[in-house]
Amino acid sequence: MPSHLTVIRDLDDMYHQRARWKREGLVVALVPTMGNLHEGHFSLVKLARKKADRVVVSIFVNPLQFARGEDFEHYPRTLKQDIQALTLLGVDLVFAPEATQVYPEQIDMANEAARATTIVPPAFLTNMLCGANRLGHFTGVTTIVGKLFHLVAPDIAVFGQKDYQQVAIIRQMIYDLNWSIKLITAPTSRTEDGLALSSRNQYLTIEQRVIAPRIYRTLLTLAERLRDGDRQYEKLSRQMTTTFKTIGFDEVDYVEIRHPNTLMPSLETDRCWVLLVAVRLGKTRLIDNIVVEAAFLS
Ligand code: PAF
């Protein structure tokens, strides 16, 4: 097994490493993460490994993307185990920068007097779905991802489909800010019973863990209804919301049927949809989505 993994914490060291790779003409892929890595992250890393000469995994629990009252303090930090796992996967570099270097000025998304520059994604992509429930979240995401793109200067960046809206916003940011970075989206990894892998799954109690896989099953039921020709999107969303509540979810932030490219509400003539869900079990918020195509009629 390769054991050449380097860990960089200092921003200057990252610049120098990237410059060396650039001089050698190597293709670099970045997999941004907040650590506490699981099979879902590993699938992103394996994809990156296939596409690039050098793979960088960034590990940084980004305070800026947690709203007040969210789980920033408790978010699991497992750097040592993460590095061990990434060594076995043949990752070249773990970039785990110090928060004081990434954010030398205090930035608080809830405080408008914050004295630092942020990257604010366009409202048409952020004022809905997760953005509507997590104010400032996507500005936190684009700001850190922008910083990582700047620091690592990757040719390729790999993100997971599970965070569908995040991927759409980062794609828009890459386009709007003229980055020449190829964005690759990796399919969602699931447990055998269908639950989308997430670091937050470990917050679930045994009872909640039994309920959680019903998210995916309910999405599949909704997909069937669309394939059967049902186009009453609002009614379908309402029905699925009721289903989630009946099954035992404590809150349903949204069940939405959207256009997979624009994330706009679907039209009756659409033949492809992304079905997006955010629900809560106790304090744990879980998201999932699937992309569905209409059955081919011959
Ligand atoms: O998807 C995540 O884990 C985070 O939002 C990301 C992209 C690493 C930015 O902190």
C-alpha cells in the first residue's frame, strides 16, 4: 500500500506544493470534506484517484457554514483516523488548514458587521430548499470552497450528489468566477437499507435509525408516481410530506420536485426531475435526493 501521504496544515506549504505539481504538469484533483470520513467520502476519493495524477483531500470543519444553534461544536472531528484511511486509499495529500489561517478575521454570518470578504452565491439558487432553512449556509460553503480552490488550485473537484443544491451552487460559482476547474459529481453512497451515507447518521438513536431509510423508499415511491404519469407536483409533495410525518419524522423541511439542471419548480412537460427531501429526526437533519427520468414510451 502506498504510504507517501503528506499532511499540510500551513497555507504557504500548500501554495508551494501546488506550484511544484504545476511545474511538473500534473493533474490535481481536490475532494473537499469536513472530515469524519465514511464510505461516501471514500467513493469520491476513488473517483478522484481515477481522474488525476495527484489527489488532495481537504479536511476542515468550516465554522462559516454552520448557522447559530447548529452542530458546529459537536461536529465529529476524527483527523487521525481520517488520515489513516486516506493513506490506504492512496491519497497524496491531506490539506487540513488551521482555522486561524483560513479565517484570520472573525466572520460571523449572523453579524452583518463582519470584517472579511465572503463569496455570496446568487439568491435564485440559495433562497429555496436548504438555503431557506439554513440562512447563510451557502455563503459559508462557497466562501470556503472558493478559498480551497484558490489555495489548492485543482484541475478537478469532486463533490457528492447527496448535497445536490451545494453542487448546483458550486457549478454556478465556477462558471461565474471563470475558474477552469472540472466539477465531477459522484453518486450518493447508501447503506444496504438505502440510507444515504452522512456523518450526521451517527447522531441517530436506534429507533431513529430504523425510520431513516424510509427517506429513500419514499423517494422511490414518488419516482414511481412520476413515471406513471402523475404531474400534480404540489399535491404529490403534500402527500409525501404527510407520509414522512406518518412514518415518524419529526419535521419535514421540504419535499420538492424540481428541474435537475435549474432547480426551478418542474413544469408539466418535463421528462426528468430531481426529487429533494430534507427531514428531521429529533435534532438531526437528513437530506437526500434522486434524479428520475420518465419511462421511455415506444
Ligand atoms: O459537503 C461538505 O462536506 C462541505 O459543505 C464542504 C464542501 C467540504 C465545504 O465545507
